[in-house]
Amino acid sequence: MNQLSLRFITGRPGTGKTAFIHREIRQKLLGDPGGAPLIYLVPEQMTFLSETRLAHDPELGGMIRAQVYSFTRLAWKILQEVGGISRTHVSSSGLNMLIRKILEDQKEELSVFTRAADKTGFIDNVERILTEFKRFCVSPAQLQEKRASIEEADGERVLSDKLHDLECVYQAYEQKLEGKYIDSEDYLRLLASAIEKSRYLDDAEIYIDGFHTFNPQEYLVIGELLKKCRRVTVALTTDRAFRGMQPDDLYLFRMPGEAYAHIYELARAFQIETEEDVALYEPVRFRHESLRFLQSRFEELPFPSFPGESSIEIWQANNRRAEIEGVARSIREAVMEGSCRYRDIALLVRNGEAYQDLIETVFYDYDVPYFIDRKRPMLNHPLIELIRSTLEIIRGNWRYEPVFRAIKTELLFPPGDTRMLREKMDRLENYCLAYGIQGERWTSRKRWEYRRIRGLELENLPQTDEERKIEQELNELRLLVTAPILRLSRRLKRARTGKALCEALYLYLEELEIPEKLEALRLEKEEAGDLVAAREHDQAWDEVMGVLDQYVEILGDEPADVGKFSAIMETGLESLKFSIVPPALDQVLVANLEQSRLSDVKLAFIIGVNDGVMPAKISEDGVLNDEEREYLRLTGLEIMPGSKRRLLDEEFIFYRALTTPSEKLVLSFPLADEEGKALLPSPFINRIEDMFPARGGGLWVNDPAELEEKQQAAYISHPAAAIAFVTSQLQLKKRGYPMADFWWDTYNFYMEHPEWKNRAAHAFSSLFYQNKARKLSEKTSRELYGDHILASVSRMEQFFTCPFSHFSTYGLRLRERDVFRLDAPNIGDLFHGALKWISDTLQRQGIPWSEITKQQSMELAKAAVDDLAPKLQHQILLSSKRYQYIKRKLEQVVGRASYILSVHAKRSGFEPVAMELAFGPKKELPPLSFTLKNGAKMELQGRIDRVDKAESENGVYVRIIDYKSSAHKLDLTNVYYGLDLQMLTYLDLIMTYSKQLTGEETIPAGVLYFHLHDPLISAEKMLSAEEIEEEILKDFRMRGLLLDSPEVITLMDRSLESGNSAIVSAGLKKDGQLTARSEVASKEDFEAIRSYVRNIYTEAGNAILSGTTDIAPYKINKQAACTFCPFRSVCQFDQSMEENNYRLIHSEKPEEILAKMRKERSTDENRHSG
């Protein structure tokens, strides 16, 4: 056997180390094609490119003798030869599932991991540290020894507990794998022990390239290769040798320098000859002197300055989108000039998550082919989502979210018209939201019922044919969803082992014909030209089958229930990632700056060069923190260094990226993130700026108008992308700003080319767009609303709030989805219904309101709410413990309000004449009717909570009381502008039909709001029970507008002699006159209000039939119509647009509003009399 030797090839990046190895392999293959093996050992991510380069060498007819391996692939090769490969391989997902199972089983023994086991990412952290232990050859026994030494020294308790838990998990993990299974990290250990037995490696030559550092397992393998193979050649990126010495911590090439020193010491220990280094100095990669300067002098201090023009550019961008658009334009420019092809270009990024979506969107717009070299998680694939949501449904009792996540994968659908079934499922979702369908309501045998019912009084109406048809469809859809999941649930519950559970899940997927459905999705994507998405559907099925296989292999015989199975499967599915080979050759490669190993790159873009990204802000997100790592390293346990140590590597990582291209380097960074927060450039940017004062670059912006005219032309790079820029320039021109002539040329291009004309015209139409709702023709309005409008007060208030909102509701008939929740209208319905129920009960029993006690009030309230709860919002108050608690609170509110009403009745001369009085066609009272133009008619219908009357020598007084669940007062400004018409409309109606209601003419006594609530009283001193009751009574004081008559106020509060009333918002002076703060108006004022309100109803009715749909929301003080409007996304009201403005309403004093109304009434009377 020949003398064994070690050889190093050293040199900075671009000095031809890889090329030297390729030449030597080529020469040896040409000289002796059948000689001893030539093994080219490279990182996993370099294997494909290295094989391609050797295979495409025109001088070589083949290369059986030379083989490219990663460490893992070499292990497979050698273990197949000498044995040891018979053990079953466990994938990353299998390991994660095993770790999850161990954590579940050992909960009682663990100290600190028990609480963290269910946290997102914790399983990954445990897997990473176990992988680290294996790579650094740390055994469970060593952890035990280290923990014991810490406890003896009375040291770090937390670290000791962590080591205890890690030891428990690691020990169980190793025991499970021992003798039967093998994970990725075991291959190198087995390889190291098998190398000596391999005949394939006899007299072999090893070339190790592309590595900058090695872990202890890899050093173990290298040591064995040194003892076995004729020559081991190691190429390292360093500019000097480290024989018998270690590099300084701040040395740029510290990582490869340490690798050199370690391998050299291995050779010395094994008494293997170390040949003279092949030291390469000439930067052969670089075609421009500035790149050579950067390669050779990057680390010098003070920073040297390159004297001439450079091929380095630094661009700053307004934000990440502007940055990626700038990159896309530069790529197209380089390709169109012919300086390179897409495959010669690389885009290097550190924080890829922030850029991936932008790259996909912008590069598509610019027609730039690309491949992102990143393994994407499979979590969002429909198949993975179906499995996760199905298991969550079964163990989570059919909650709404997982049920509809499963439905929206569309894999539950039978083959056929997916679009139609999708629409039906949308209707099913609406039903489930409105009726609160979840839990056993999905699985019970009770048929779902469908009724279009809102409120409390329509429960007994017969079901219509249309309702029956919808109900039938809903129950059929329910069966479609529940049948396969219930079958799976029954099988899972019968299963006793992991294998049986996996079989049940597999059968579920087979019955749903998932392979066939994924095949159809794959073909659909292939036909659309999306090869990456097509391959992902294939991979998803294969990977899921792999997870099931791994579960059966590792945990198949273990007892398990549905809960544990779901948790472990979830862990396995979370670890799955897509691994896609580039679907084409001529593409821009988007790669991770730190992990990539690129060659033959002419133009490189390094994007996102911001502070905190380069150098990275290294966080402590693992099981062990920095201090714990340093402590363990200092006390003899070799593991990965902490973040401070890793920070020393950042300069080398960035330097490697800088030296990637051979012809041109472009650095860029955004000045702000998506939210507009400022971002700072990396300190490395300052260094490059100092080194290359004559560099290129500038500013990439979102709007080229910010730039000088000659710089704007670069933004016309691709027809699809330039449309937006042309549109923005024309918009500025329209506003009177100057515009470069070439933008007109670009506009003419679109107009002259049919393939672009329609697309561009759609964008250009925005130049003349005004966010205005088009007025409807009278014909259309009458078709929408009819000649006879039957309206409510709230509808007319909505028109005055914003005409477009009215049009959306009553013209377009839009409405929000009904959701199963207790909101203000539902509570209002209950309060009104309960008080009506109590009033009817008292009337039947012949008991006046004034005679009921507090106890009776509470009992009546409970009985009323008990009777009404099943009829309210699909029995929401009976649906859960929470809502039953709310029901009891509502009973207290109704009971308290009932008692206060009885107190009012005792003190008041007014008594109810009607409760829940309906008016409108065929109701207790006729509607209020208005004659509109062209013979049209509008009638108002509604329901009045309560009408009271009181008789005196001066006549019969009537008042309106409205029950409110929140505090309310009558603001005459709101009345004047049509925003609050309810109470005065009701008063008008009662005055109009007073004879029909009371049998005689009546006088308006006023309108009042009664606030239903259960107040808390705060006081600075102790109060007696009587004083507390009086304070509560005051808290229920009714506000509104009353007739300015002391007689009326006294009738409303007979206990009032002077001072403020505890019942109404008025008071009397000692001389019997009204106090200044009384909320009152004269009889003439009431007539003026009545006349004014009628007039604006007529105006509104005419405006509706005239087609008024203006986007004209009101704003008064800080209150705006748009705040809670559900149609904001429809009208797209935008104050930045000239035509979109609020109708600003300024609050005025009551006397000012009344003066306006009197004036308008006088004008109307004069007009009519004239």
C-alpha cells in the first residue's frame, strides 16, 4: 500500500480551489479511467452542481471512477458494502413524533420540560439539541456525569434540571433506536466504524471541498479516512496554514482556520504525512479589478479605498417592494444587454421570510424566471390541513373552526362540480354561524331546522316551501361532511395500537379518494404551467404516507388513544417540508446567503442588507441559553458555542457572499418595513461605501416621479410592470405636474399593441375614476323600491346617515352574515319582550304596575326571561354555561327595571294605555302616510314601546316612552339632520291617531327614554337603605323632551314640590316655574318639530325615488357614520379623494334648532297660504 498523506488546498474565495480539484480529477480520469476511486466529498447542497459539472465535462466520456458524495451519501455507500444498513431509517418527522411520544410518556419524571412540551416549536428545539449532542459525540452518560458534578458543586439548579430532562429524553430516544432504527446523525458514527472494513476505499483518493467547518462526527470520519485512504485532500478558504497553532478569534477566516488546525492535528496523531500545501493566491474568478480588491482587502483596517470605477453597486430602497422591483429591473436589463443569462444570476437573502411573497409577485410581473432554493413547510397544503383539522374535529368536539378548515380543503367533496359545491358549503357555513352549530349538533340524529326568523314573535309561523328546500340541502351537506369523519372517529376509538390508528387514518384518506383528487390537482397545475405546484401535490401524498409508515415502524405496537395519536401525528406533519428540484435550467437562483454553495455566478444581488440582519441579531431560542452553553464548554462538555461566539462568524459569512459573483455585485437595503417603521443599513454597507467611493447605485422608489427625468426611464422595463408607473405619471400630469415625454411614448405603446391595450386601458381608466355612486334613474329606483314604499323610522334614519348605506341595505339588499352571538339588538328584543310579557301578565291578573313589590318584580322578570329565552336568537341564552350566566344577569336588569317602573307608577299621574303598540298596514294603528312626487306614496310602520296618558282639567296628555339598553338623550341637532327621528315620529303618530287610541284629542306631554340597566351606586359616605333606593331611582331618571308645563311635570312626578325630579329630566323652582336645566319645549315648538320631521320624511322619500345613492356619511364631533358601517368595503369611502368628504354637522343648542324649525314651518305655511 502507498504512503498515506494529507494535503491542504488553501486560498481566499475565487482563487480556484474547486477548479484545481476538478482539473486534477479530470487528469486522473483521462490517465487511468479504471483506477482506484476518486471520491469528491462536498456538502449536501453542492452535490447536484458538482455532479453536473463533472458529467458535462466535454473531455470525459464518463466518470465511473470519480463519484460525488456528501458525508451521508458516502455512509450509505460504505454501509451497503460492509453491512450495517439493515436498520430502518427514521426521518426528521419520525424523530419528532418519537420525541413527542417520549415527552408524553415521561411527563411525571421531567422537571422543566413538562410545562414547555405543548408550546409551538419546543419539539423542534429538543430535536435540534439531540442532533447537536450526536454530532458532538455527547452521550446520555456524559450528561448524567455533568449533572452530577453540577449538583455536587451546588451549582446552577435550572441547568441541572435541564440536563436531567435532556438525559431522560436522550436515553429513552437512544433505547428506542438501538439495534433497530437509525437516524441521519447515526450514519456518520456507523461510517466511521465501517471505513476500516471497506475494500472500496482501499487506495482511494478523497477530495473534501465546500466546507468551512466540521462537527466532531465529521472529524471522526475524516480521521478514519486519513488512516484508510491513499491521500486526503482538503480545500479550505483561508489565506494561511495553521500547523500547530490556532487562528485568532477576530481573524476573518477563523472557522476554516480552526478546521485546518484540527485536521492537521488528526494527521499528526495518526502519524500521517502532511504534504506541502497547495496555496492559491491568484483571484481567477473575478473579471473586474474592484472585485479582486474586495476579495483581497476586505478585512483591512483602516478600510482601504479602491481608486477607480468599480463593478459594485449599493442601492437603498423606500421599502422592500421597491427593492425587489429594482432588482427585477436590473436583472432584465442585464439579460437584455446580453451580459449574462438568468442562470448566471443569484439573489442572496438572509431573512427570506420577509421577501418570499414579494419575490414571487414581482418576478412574475416582470417575467423573470426564478427558483427559490428553500424548503417550504407543507402545513398549508390541503392534504396536511385535512388531516390536522379532521383529528382536531374528533378530539375537539366538532368546533366551528376545524370543521370549516377541513371543508375548505375541498378534499371532502366528491369528484364533480367543485364550484357549485363550494357555493353550497358557503351557505352551510352561513347557517352554522347564524345557528351556532358545533359539538353534538353536528353528530346528533336530530334534523337541522331552517327558518328565516328574527326577533321573538314569529316562532309559530308555518315553514315555507323555500325554507323546506334550504333545510333539505343543509342536511344533505351536513351528511356529506360528517359521514366520513364519523366513520374515522369510530375506527379510531376502536383502535388500541399505533398501527391500528394509522390504518384507520389511511382508510379515511383512501375512502375520500385523496390520491385521485391530488392527481387531478397535479394535472391542473401542469396544464397551467406551474410545475413546482404540480410536484408539491405528489410530494404531499408521499410524505404523508412516509409519516404513517414511520409511526407504524417506531410506535406501531405501542398502546395509544386518539388524543396522543393526534398530538404525535400533528408533530410529524408540522416537520414536513417540500423539497423541489429546479424545474428549468435558465432561472435566477434565490438562495440563503448563509447556507448556499454557489458557483458560476456572474451577477449577484445581496438584498436586505440591514442592521440586525447582517450581522444577524442572534437570539437565544434553544433549550440551553448562552451562559449555560459557555459553562458546559468551560467544564469540558464539547457542544456548539453560544451566540456571542457565533457572532464572530458573521463577517466571514458576509464576506463569502460578497465574493460570490465574477463580474458584478449589487447590495441593497430597504429604508422602511411594510408598516413604515425605519430600518437602518448594515454596518457592512458603510465599509463597502468607504472602500469603493466610485461605486454605482442610488435610490429605488415606488413612484419614479421622485427621481430625475433620466433616472425615470429605467422604470420602463417590462410592459406588465410599467403599467402602474405610467398610470401614476399620468395622474400627476392630470394634477398639473410636469411629465417626461417618454411616458407619453410608453402610453402610445400600450394603445398601439392589442395584446396590451385592454389590460392597460383598465388601469388608465383609474385616471378618471371618482369614488362616487352613480345616481339611479327614476325608472330603476321605482323597480327597486316600488311606487309604494313601506319603510320604518330606522330605515329613514339610515338614509340620512348615508344615502349609499341605505341603497346597500334596501336597494342592493346586502347584509352582514348572521353570527350566533348576543348583540345589542337581541338584548333589546329581550328587554322589550320581557316588559311586554310582565305587562300582559299583570293585566290578566288585574294587578296595576304601582302595586308590585321588588320581590314580585324579580319573580316576574325570571318567568318572563325563562319564557322568552328559547325564542331568542336560536336559543342562544340556553346554549352554554356562559350564556346561562348572562341570562341571569339580564333577569336582574329586567327585574330592577320592572321595580323602578312600579315606583314611577306610584309617583306618576300617567298610566300606560299601550305596550309594544304596532302601527302600519293592518296593525293596531294605521301607518303614517306621505304623498311623494309623481303619485308615489310612502308609509311608515313600526312598534312603539309604551304610550302613557294622564288626564287633567286642561285636557288629556300623552307621552311616549322608549326602552333603551344604553343611556340615551334626545339631541335636537340629530333630529334636525334626520339622524334621530324615532321618538318624535311616534309622538306624531299618536297625535294623528289619538282618537283611535284614546277616544279623544290629546296634548303632547313629551317623549322619554327609559334606560334598562342594573346600576352600581358610589357614595362618599354610608347611605341608608332608603337613600340607596333613592339614588338608584335617580340613576333611572328618564331623559327626553317634555312640554314646558309645570302641570305636566307634576303629573309625571307627583312627589316633586321643588328641585329636580328623580323620575324625569325636569325640575321646579320654589315659585312653581320650571328650572333652567329642564329639557322642555313649548306646544308650538312640538308642532314645529312635527311639521319639520314630516317635511324631511317627504324629502327623503322623493330623494330615494329620484335615485339618490350618494356616498355622503355624516360626521358630528368625533362620531362618524362610517365607524360601524358594514358597507365601508363596498363604498370605499376615502377622505384622501377630493370627492369623498364627510357631511360635517356642528352641534347646536336646542333653542337654535327650534328657532330654525319654527322658521321653516312659518315659511311652509306662507308658501301654502300664498
